[in-house]
Amino acid sequence: MIVYKVEGWTKGNLPVVLFAIKTEYSKQKYYDSNKRRFEVKVLVINCGSSSLKYRILDMRTEELLVKGLVERIALPGSVIIQEKQGDRTELDLPLQDHKDAISHVLGLLTDEVHGVLKSLDEISAVGHRIVHGGEHYSEAAYVTDEVIEAIEQCKDMAPLHNHAHVLGIRACRDLMPNTPMVCVFDTAFHQTMPPESYLYAIPYEFYEKYKIRRYGFHGTSHGYVSKRAAEILGKDLKDLKMITCHLGNGASLAAIKGGKCFDTSMGLTPLDGLVMGTRSGVLDPAILTFLAEKENMSAEQVLNMLNKKSGILGLSGISSDFRDVEAAAKEGNERAHQALDVYVHRVKAYIGSYAAEMNGLDVLVFTAGVGENDRWIRSRICENMDFLGIELDPEKNQVQGEEAIISTEASRVKIMVLPTHEELVIARSTKEIVEKL
């Protein structure tokens, strides 16, 4: 691996970026006029409050050309890290805001040495990952002023994410005004849930006034792996009852019946549901006022603790990284062992609940960082689940990060490991919408 450490990249390069940005968008350049075939590349953007992830995929082959990460936007020590074909570029420079960060990313993407594009003309569309679309969107949407306003309206339900998404969209629109853009919503996949799955048992007026309900997240992941599972098994997705387990530092389960989401573990926000790396998951809501009174904490401080200092980190006192906690548990650390027991217990409880809701189960899918790579966690989750027809093959379960069926031949439920490709889902959705323009 070649590592470039670039110092002193300043706004002196910005005019070059802006010159490239001002080039005109030509629809004919990107499509075969007869087959309307998508010909070039999609830039996928995922903005966080102080971070930015980006990918470029060539949609003729769905090949990943480059990926990058911007950290500490508007904070001291900001950095851009870009990787392409084993080469790594690290760029230290002050970044004032998201627009500044995206400007420098576009400059890096078109740089003669470190870039992958000769010109920004090669970017045919931009796909933006949006955490919360509320009840507004059950599918991806072409970016308009109305779409941006709808995302803004949901910012109270995802304050760290949606505001940053809007900043990213506006920055891209300013810097690439003639490039079509699409929003892909994490919540969209779960909009097929019936009322009994998404309603909370609080006065109905609060649902009517504020749309307080279960929304669910990781929708692009759940949607992708459910379709991929059906493809591998040679089955029609509509004929399957499936539970998809997106287990990473953030984690959620989805019950998928007849090809549609029937229930999911995350709620109004990503705090609900499973125990996660730093999030508590579901708990007695009276705990919030109890802690606020006993510890003299504000509601904001309690929520910060539940989001950032709880979960596996809070229980173990060691780390939010499952590898660290498992290592400690194997060395005899009791709190680490208990933390993992709580985690496994919660996942198993949801699996049993969803199987009951759907009156059966055909496929169980593990995905995301822990689900794809942690053989021990998968084994623990599937342990003593034979009454549901879940029987794990220990040898097949040795797989990590690869597509595989890991159930025994006798298992009534197919157990699968499927790497998720959320960026690919965003790029595909972007391609599908832009092709219709």
C-alpha cells in the first residue's frame, strides 16, 4: 500500500475545482439515445454532523472506483482520507464547513496524481444518503426544494443527521448546479409496516400532531440483503418470511413478509431496539426521569448518555468494539461476559417475536460488521433455537465477510451471511431515477 501524506492543500486549488464545476451538464453525454443506458459514474454522499463519507461507482459495471472519509469538519484536526485500488491519500487541512469539505473532496477526486476523474463531467449524478424521511417518502426521491424542506421537517427526529444531510445537499447543488441529485432514505423501506407495528401506545393526538411513531432505520441494508437472499436461494421474495439482522455498532432487525417490511426494532429514532455499541436500546422510559432526578442531569444529558455511553460500552466498561469485549470475556472478565449475554439475549428475543408475528420463518440473515464477521456472536444467537427450525452448521459458520449459507442441511430455516452494500443501493436508486429524467 502506498500512503501519501499531503501537507498544505489550501484554497489555492479551489478555482480549479470551481472551473470544473461550471462545466455544462449534457444529458446526451450520459445516455445511449436508443437504450437509455446509464453510461458513467455516481457519486454517493453520506454527511454526518462533522463527517462525510463518499464513494464513486461506475454503474456500467457497479465497480467501486474510490472511497473516502472526511473527519472533524469545522473542528481542529480535520482530515480527508481517500483510498483507490490499494493507494491511500491522507490530506490534513482546515475545513470550515460541509461546503468547504465537499469542495476539497471534488478537487481531490479530479487531482492528476490522487484522483480518479479527469473532470467532474464524469459524475452523472449524486446520491445522498438520508437518515430520516419521516412519513414523506417510501422510496428514493429526486432532489427538489420541496424534498429538502421535508428533510428539514424531520430534523427533530434525527438532529445530528438530517441537518448535516441538508448541508451536504445544498453544498453539492451550489458546487455542481447542473448535476442531477437523488435522496435515498433509511426510513423508506420500513414505510410498509402496518399500524400495529409502528404505533406507540401514547395518546393518538401526539401521532397526529408530531408523527411520533416507529420509523426504523438501516432500510437500504435490510432491503438489499433481503433481495439478495431471495436471489441466492432462487426464491420469489414475496413467498418468503425473513428476518434480517443488521448487526454493527448500530444494530437493528427487520421482519420481512411477502417482500415487505412488517416490523423493525428501531423506533422514532435509532436509539430504540437492540443493545448496540454505545446505545442502550429499548428500556423503561421511567429510567430517564429517575436518572435525571438522582444524578441532576438534564434530558439532553440523559439522552446523550443513552446514545453515546451505554450499550456494550456501558455494560462492559471496556469498549464499544465487540472484538475488544469478546477478548476480555475470554480472559474471564465478568462484565464483558455479561454485556455479550445481554446483547445476544436481546437479539434472540426479537427473532422469536418476529417469527411469532409472521407465523413462521424461512430465512435468517446476518449482515453488517458484527453480523458478517463475528462467528461467535452468530453461534450464540442461533444456539437453542431449534424449536424455530434454526440449526447452525459450526463448520459453515467459520465464514467471515462473504456470502454463505451457514445452516445445516436439516435446518428448516436457511441461515445466511450476506455482506451489505448500502452505497450500491443508493447508487442503484440514483441511477434508476435519473434514467427516467
